[in-house]
Amino acid sequence: MTDTPREGGYRPGYEVAAEQVLELIARLRLRPGDRMPTEVELARQLGTSRTVVREAVKILSALGRVRAQKGRGLYVADDEGMLGGGRWAPFFLPTDLDHVYMLFEFRRAQEMETSRLAARRATPAELAAIEKAAHLCRQGHDTGREDLFNEGDDAFHTAIATASHNMFLQNTVRQARRLQGQSHMIGLRGSLGGHAAKAVEEHEAIYQAIRAGDPEAAALAAATHIDNTLDDYRREIQQRLFSPTD
């Protein structure tokens, strides 16, 4: 199995292949439901082994981007990989930085509105859920546990969406966060470094504004949080692209 150098170590061959499969899907303009090349054909086109391709397909299946049907072949997954669910929706490629930046742009508007509505509509129980999630995220940061931090972060944004009492915003928040998670899982994994410490404080600012019933302060705090997260993401990408390699 061939690995590829990257800062801080090597990337598994199946991870690189997963990126290449996504790029191939985009290049061939395949849409949800379209049949993909076979594992043998993919291995030939990517210049790797069928074993590596099989592992890559497993990753993409877990991410909801590829569907393997026994005896029938591989297919581009249906609407689970889309924002909004429909063939009109753009196909999100987590290795395309333009797509990732557009997703941040979308999330900024989305998170501002959910926070604004939550400040107007949150019940005492929903406020408690937001506070609990913020505390969990802080606990993950303080203990260096990335899994706990991520769990708290996801719960925090989900709880705010729930408190907005808007089912469409709740659904799109969930979908947008899942898509953003894909850009980290495929070759762009995050960590507890960088923005994590600020994120904990930004969560607290959003929560306090929602608790105070101040919609515009909540929206501004949410915008600041997304902007800072994007800035941190840009720095990470630049570091990976321009750091000297052996």
C-alpha cells in the first residue's frame, strides 16, 4: 500500500485514493444515483491497487458519498451527500477549497439566523441544553480530549438550531455540519489546537447573548465565531500547502 508524505507524517494510500475518487466523480460530472467505474477500473485509473480502492470506498460509503450495491457495483450516493436533497443541489466536493469556503459562507448566514431566533424563542430547557453543550466543549478543551470537544461543539450548534424552533434551519444546520466534517475527514483533519481555545469563549458569548434574549448580539457573536473558525481553517490550509517538505 502506497503512502504519501505530508506534514507531520504520511497519509495512508486509501485516504489519498478517497480524495481521488471524489475528484473523479466531479470530473466525470456524475450525479447522485449514477453508476461509477468498478473497483478494478478505479484502481487502473488511479494507478493503485484494488485493495486500496476498496478501503477508500469504505470511507466514502461511511461518509455517505458512495453506495456499494452487492452484485451491481458502485453508485454515487443519493441526496444524503447534498444540501437540501434534490438533483438540483450542487455536488459538494470536500477537497475543493472553493466548495469549503462557500460552505463557511453559508454557515455564517445560517448560524447567525439560528442564534437570532434562539434568543427570541429558547425555552428554559433549551437554554440548559445549550449551556450543557458549551460546558462539554470546554471540558474537552481543558482535558485535551478532541472527541469530547467535537461532541460538545456539535451538540452546541445543534441545540441552538433546536431552540430556533425552525425545522428547516434545524435540518440545514445538521447537513452543513456533516458536510464540513467531510472536509476534515478526507485529508484535512482538525485538532484541538489553533482556534479551540477561542471557540470555547465564543460559545460562551453566543450562549450569554441567547440567554439575555438579545437577538442581534447573539447573531454577531455567531458571525464572529464562524469568521474566526474560517480564519483558522485558512491558516491550516496555507501551512499544509506551503510548509517545506523533505
